[in-house]
Amino acid sequence: MRYSPRVTPMTGSQLLRALDRATSRPCWLAFGAFVSVALGKAALAEPLPAPAPAPQPVLDSVVKVMAAQEQSFRQRAERNFPGDAWSQDDDFHAHEQQLARRLAQQHGISLGQVLRAWDDELRRLSRSGPDPKPRNSVPPCRPRPVY
């Protein structure tokens, strides 16, 4: 007499577990291959060239434009967020960043150079007196209970 193993049918959950085990390794292998290729490309990539230094007259004009716009940005922020100093400051800085990006594009210089020139101006003004214009302080964040 021959021995014949008795085959029991699989339940649905057993079948799903078996399929998960069978397909989990190829997914991880594909993910590992993808990460390896990405890391290899990043390691072998050429760095971006450093931007040429911006001429000082261009930086001076950028600082003048930003200083001229500051008061109107602050007034707009006060109208948009009355009584909420943190949100006013946040709104002001959003407009300030948009202007900095626009000026960088107009003058063909990097955003970092525009922001560095503006930062240097703010630092120079903060050392020159107790009430510098433009403002260079930040109000504390006091979240509103309802947004």
C-alpha cells in the first residue's frame, strides 16, 4: 500500500498570509535596489557651481527696495490680522520673502545673496540705535484656540 499525504484545503486567511510571505521579499529587494541606485547617483553627482558674487551696487539697491517696502508690508499685515502680533509678523515675512525672491530673479543673483544683504543691513541698524527701522524683533507665538 502506498502512502498518500492527505491534502487539506487552505482557508482564505491562510492563503493571504502565504501570498504576503511570497511577495514580501521581492518588494524589499526592489526597494533596496531603488535606494542603492539613488544613493549611487547622489554620491557621483557633480555639485552645482557657486553663484558669482553680486556687485555691491546691486545689493545696495536691493536693500533700498526692501527697506522701502517694509512699512507697507507691516501696514497690510496689521489690517489682515488686527490684534495678533505673531500672525502679523508671519504675514509680513511672507511678503518679505516674495519680494526677496522677485528681486533675486530680477537682478540675476541668488536668493541667499539677497537675504544676506538684507540681514547685514538689519544687523548694522540694530547696532546703530535703540529703535531701528526696519524692525528686527519677533513677537512670541500665542496660538489662537480656534483657526
